Amino acid sequence: MSICFPFIKYIYISCLMIVAFMCTYNQTNEMIGYSCIFALQTIFTIAIMMDIMHDQNRSIKVLHFPNIPNNLGIITEAKIPIWWILLAGTSLQFTAALLILITAAYLYKRYQTLRMSNDNRWRLYTYRTLYIICTVLMMILTFTFMQFPGGSLSGTYTLLVLVCFIGILLFSLIDVYYANRLSKLIGSTTDG
């Protein structure tokens, strides 16, 4: 079935991610939700790396910007491989999910709940929201990578892929920042 529909495994992962995200909105199941998010992010990272390694056409699956003038009068063109952004995004999201899981496990072991200050709770909510947005953008870009035979994209589709590029890099970097800030709760004696 994966030969006919190579994207189907990502649809399954997306459905399971929805359930895991719903668990994070309930304080009773919050720890289970973050554990499931980490497990699913690990599966997603391995799946996307395997698909990138096995794709013989990954070098022609690029976002192409023709005729970019510069100050020297030379017209250049830019090509950004889609798999670069997928690899960077999944790696950053994996790192953020791991940091959040370690922090949540520590807090759960210590307090039997994810007890934290309002500022840190806001960071956790922001992390979760940006993680959801970044996951949606990653799925769009993964679908593009899996279904795109190569060549040039239409103007609107190029804009969508460019928005996914920027969104994935920006939101995953912010996620890692917030996860790192929350991981400092492990070493602190107070919660503030």
C-alpha cells in the first residue's frame, strides 16, 4: 500500500498527533500527551529521513527562483532543495519535543502534575500552539516533497512552499527557544 500511496503513513501520523494534542489540553492527561507527541515526532523524523534517503529525485525537487538581479549586474538564480527544510524542521521539532518531554517528566515526577508559574504556563501554551502550526506546515511540505516530480512549480504553489519554508524554520526555532527556557525549570529550586 505504501508503494501506491507513499504519503499515507504521514496521514496516520497526523491523525495520531491530533489525539496527542487533544491530550495536552487536559491537565489529567497532559503528561501522556507530551509523551505521545515525542513518540510521534520520533516516528515522523525517522519516516521523513528514510523517504529522503530513498528518493532518487530529491536533487530536482527544489524551490526555484529564476532571474534574481544583484548589484553587480549579474543575473543569478536560486534553488533551495525542499529536503533541506524538511530535515532542518524535523530535527528542530524533535529537539523541542525531547526538551519538553524531559521537563514534563521531571515536573510530573516531582509534583505529580505539571505545576509551573503563569509565565512558564504561557510559554508552554505558546510552544504547543507553534508546534501545531509547524506540524501542519511540515505536513504540507512533506506532501509537496512526496508528490512533486521536479521541475518548476506554479506561482501560487511556489508562494505556498515559500511560506511553509519560512514558517517551519521560524516556528521550530521559536519552539526550541521556549522548550529550552522551560527546561531551566529542572535546575531551579523555585518555579518562577
